Amino acid sequence: EGAWDRDGRQKSIWDVFSQSPGNTNNNDTGNVADNFYDLYESDVQLVREYGFNSFRYSFSWSRLLVLGNDGVRRPNPKGVEFYKNLTRSVLAKNMTPVVTLFHWDLPADLDWLDASVVPAFVEYADFAFKTFPEVKQWATFNEPWTFCALGYSYGVHAPGTTSTYGRFTCGHHVLQAHAKAVALYRQKYLEANGANVGIVLNYDWTWPLNASDVADHTAAQCSHDFWLGWFADPIYLTGDYPDCMKQRLGEHLPRFTAEEKAMLKGSVVGPYLMNTYAGRYTRWDDTSLEGHAPTFRDRNGSLIGPQAASEWLHVVPEAIKMQLQYVHERYNPSGIIITENGCDVPNEQSMYLEQALNDTFRVNFFRAYLEQAMQAVNESGVPLRGYFAWSLLDNFEWSDGYAFRFGITYVNYTTQQRFPKASAHWFRSLIQSAGVPQPIPPEAGEGSTTRAPPQAPTGAPGGAEEVPPSGKSGSGSGSTSSSSSSSVRGSSSVIVALVLGMAVHAALHSSESPWRAQ
């Protein structure tokens, strides 16, 4: 989004963190990033030209509600105007806006370790729900695992806090805030507005290292519980934390009251929102806090899949199928939308423009993952309602700065020119051949800045070039999540939903992927 200090915006924890030397790669900041604040109209047009029917972005809390000298938060008219204009632009182009309330850029005066953040978030959510009734798909939070673990235990994300158990206090407050916000929406706005309200949860599927070892199966379940179940179990299943967390953490795991459990259970309106990128193994390790030790290598030392540019991202297409089936069977949601999926290309940052635009590695990634998603639909009846590719634009990737590129559009950060990559053309061709509806109806969920429309490539998009073997880790998808700090929000909160059906399945098989299921 950029414009970190313009038009009355308050500083966020990511402004403070990234502007402090030593916290990000090359001391990069999101001060300008993709300058989506000024270029949103042409970027939204680019989404439309690619054929996508939905656009995912997030609001900056610190741009919408600003703390005054008297300690009171008040609406920022310029911030409201910006997001009104953005949302109006999306709707005018016949696309569905999918909006996240919190994508990590907490106002700098707040702290997820302090319980006062809960009513502050509910106040913010109330303001957003009231001010933007045209939005019909909300997410309260994006990837709470990531911002709690990396920001409040490992200290590599804002605000840079290191603490063994801090992440669980953060997560507890996030769950309280989410439940209260959904309850408020149901009470005040649901009947009139009829929107969906969910929460975006990330996980990279984890297999037992030794499929014949009961202990390793227990380890894999603990991985599911500590990463995904931490938030999904209270919301979709029991109103409380999973068993492995209770057993491993004991008194260090915060407790919900009976009233909070009742409020948490079922605190969602509409589909399950899922981010996923990679896959891994794990084995039982009783000395570990979480009871398991993840690894990217199998028992023979082979990598689980080719490594992308980021060290945590190993390409494992079957992981998306496994997670879709697990979510469907364990939580039984009314529908599922994949809200983030994508990769960075090895060495892309050092490539010449012409090379970077030919992102065959990324095309093959998308093809293979979508194929596995369709298998989950056809074989297990998974109610998959949509898919968002990460991401529309290359952007500021948190503590990694600008070291990695995840976009289907190349961004020259000096000139702010945009250049569609082969993956953008591939998606446009796929969407055209599949006859994807435009846009997704709300009920489905209970280069330069001026450019000609991209032309579909001839032949098999991206080709079928083999990727040298090489096989997401504790760092999670924090480096690749769907909107960056408020300073890059619009650009990175991208993209694309396509309703998957047999037409898509047939289109995916029109050219083979070099990556087969594990």
C-alpha cells in the first residue's frame, strides 16, 4: 500500500519494526512498496484483465481509526475515502471484494499480549462492518498462527518479542476478539447486510515421518493441533483448545470461561478460509514443547519436494489435497475457499526481466496444486468454493523485505512499472477455457501502470520444464501472506477467486505438470 505516513494514518507495529535497523533483510521497509495507495485503480484493472472474478485485500486498522492525543480512536476520513474508493472500483469491475480486517499491522500503541487489545479490535470491527455494508465476505484475521508465533515468541516479525509462551497469550486474545466480533456482526448487521464473516487459517500439511510408527502419527496430529487446531478447534469444533495443546502446555495455556467457549464454538458465518503453500514430515520428540520435530527430509534423506526460493517452501502438491480433506472431515464447514496459495521462484530476484517473466516454475506449481484440489473435490466431496492465488504483485515480504517475489505480476520497485508474468497469462487462459462465472455470488460462501489486456500464450502455458529436485517450516507463511504491512496492503492482498468445476479439471489436464503427487 505504501503511503505509511500520509493522510492521517497512524504508525503500526510494522512501521516501527521495519524502520528499526537490523529487523528486515537489507533494512527494507514497506514505506513505498508497490505504492498501491496511488496505483490501486490500475492494479484493480489488471486483476480484471487477467480474468479473475474476486479481489482479496485488507484494511489498515491504523489508517481507518486513528488514536488522538486524548487517547480516543476516531475515524480517519481520508482512510475511509481510500477504502471506499478501492471497494467501489472492485465492484464497478464486476468483481467480489474479499476483505480482511487485520493483516498484522497493529496500531503501534496496542499489543496482542495485553487484554485491552480485544475490545479495541471489536470497536474497529464494528466500525468497519457499519461503514462498509457493500462488503459481503469478511475475514477477521489473517494467519493468527504466523503473527502470534513469529511476532510474540520467535521475535522475527513485529513487534519482535521473544517468549516461550507469548504466542499462546496472543492467540488467546485473537480468539476472544474474533468471537466477540462475529457475535457483534450477527447481532447488529447480519440480517441487514447478509455477509459472511470468517477467519483465515494457515497450515502446511504434515505427514508422519515413519508411517508405520504410532508415535510419529501422534506427532503429526500434534502438528495439526498446534498449528491449525489451535484456532480451528475452538471455532469449528469444541469452543476450546485441542487435546495435544492442553497436555503439552498445561498451566501455560490460557483458559476460556464457559461463556467464552459457547461464544467461540460456531463463531463463523460462511466458508472456511484456508492458506496453504507447502508440506513437511514430522517425528515424535518428547523434548520439544509441541511434542514433535518437523523435517523436510524423509527417512532416506530425500527432500519432500523441490525447494522454491524461500527455505520453508517445498513444493508438495498433495499437501493441499490432504489439508482440504482433513478440514472437510474434521470441521465439516459449509464451504472452503483457498485464500492463499503460491510460491516464489528460485533465483527470481537476480534474474533479468525477460527471465523473470517466464516463470515456468510458478506455472507448474499452480497447475499441480489446482489439480490436487480438484481431486479432493471429486474423490472426497470437499465443498471447495473458490481459490485465490498468492499474489497479484511482487511485494514487501515482511522480514524478508524484497528478497523474494511471489507475484504473477513483476514489479519494478524503482519505476513502479508492472509486467505480467507467464503465470498471469496462464491463469487468464485457464479461466477462459474453464468458463469461470464472473463474479462469485455472495451466497457461494454461507509493463506500466497503463497496459493493454494481456494476450493468452500459445501452446501449453509455461511449458512443462522439469524443476531440479530439491523438497514450509516453522516460519510458516508469514513471509508470503496475503497482505503485507499496511504500507503494502492493497498490492499484496490480491487476488483471484475461481469457482472450481469439471471445466477447470479438464483445462488443468490440457498440459501435464512435472510435479506428481507424493
